[in-house]
Amino acid sequence: MTEHAEHPTHAGPATRKGEETRERILTAARDLIHQHGFKQTGLADILAASRVPKGSFYFYFRSKEELATELLRRHRAGYREAMERDVFPPGGETIPQLVAFFRGSAQRQAADGCKSGCLLGNLAAEIGDIHEDLRREVVASFMEMRQALACVLARGQARGELKTDFAAEQAAEFLMSVMEGSVLLAKARREPAAFAAIESSVARYLETLRNPARPPSAATMSGGIS
């Protein structure tokens, strides 16, 4: 059920203390929604975790849906920069970077026993027709992930590492779908080891995209895509 405020407007934080309170709410909501899901996370849970009175919550957000929408907007705003800086730096080889991206996802899932899954995937499975703005933000966040993957693939094509007979956007859509499906399956089965086979399959698929005129580097052959 939608949890709305009685008053349709709010002023938002105007002081440092107000910003800190808003950050506590957002952090608590992110962790709880990721762990328990959107529907199973109530405002009372978020308020208890963030140590914020119920009346104060509505000064920052009109509803739980608006809070979740803001979480996704933040996620999307920082996603591209974080991917370029930490996961896909411009100087690295394309295929090892993409395999490492999948490996990192597997490690994060294994760290909590595959209980939490992917925040985006969890929300996509739950929201349905609950809240249109929230649904659009989930879609936009997925598209941000797809675009980040497509940029890496296109860069590999431009540098001659990858073949040019495939569409980077389509390959990115496939890779994103594989990753999200893998996370969902691992969450259902509680089997982190299932990622090993998926990672191996992804590595083999990526090798089919390699430009045969550009064999793997020595670093890659020594274990970069193991």
C-alpha cells in the first residue's frame, strides 16, 4: 500500500543538520529496501533505522515511493562516473574488464550468501503498477547500466580489440540481461557457486567478439579472464 503524507508538499532541508538527516533516511532506506524489498520495508522500519521521527520524515519526502525514486535518481547519477573510474578505466583491455565486472557482481552477491540480490532487479520485480515515476526510474537505471556496457564495447571496437560486425548496444543488452538473470537465480537458489559457470560462459561469449587480428595480451593470457 502506498504510504503518503497528509500534506502534499514539503520544504526540504535548508541546514547542514537537515541534510544530514535526509542522508540518514536515504541510507537506511537503501539498505533496508535492498535487503528486504520495497513492499516489506515500511516507513516505521526506515524511521527506526535512521532515528527520525515520523513527522520529520514528511519534511523531506512526501511518501515512501518518492523516497525510493530519489534513491534511484542518485544511483543513476553516480553510476556512469563510478563505472568509468573504478570498473572500466579507459586504459584497460575490454574483455578482461567486462569479465571482472561480472566477477565483482558475483563476489558482492556471495558476500551475503546471495540473500539481497540486485537493488534494481528487486525493485523491477516488485513495483509493477504501484508507482509510475518509480517504474520509470528503474527503467532509466537499467538503461544507464546498458549504456555503460555499450560504451565499453564500442571503445573496444574503436581500438581494434573487438570485431565490428555486432552492435554494441545489443551486446550490452544481452550482457546486462545475463547478469540480472544470474543474480535473480542465485538469490532464489542461495548458491554463490552458480556464478562461476556463468562467469566462464560470459568469458567464452566475449572471446567470440574478439578481433582475431588482436590476440589476448600476455597479462590476459596469464589469468586476466580466468
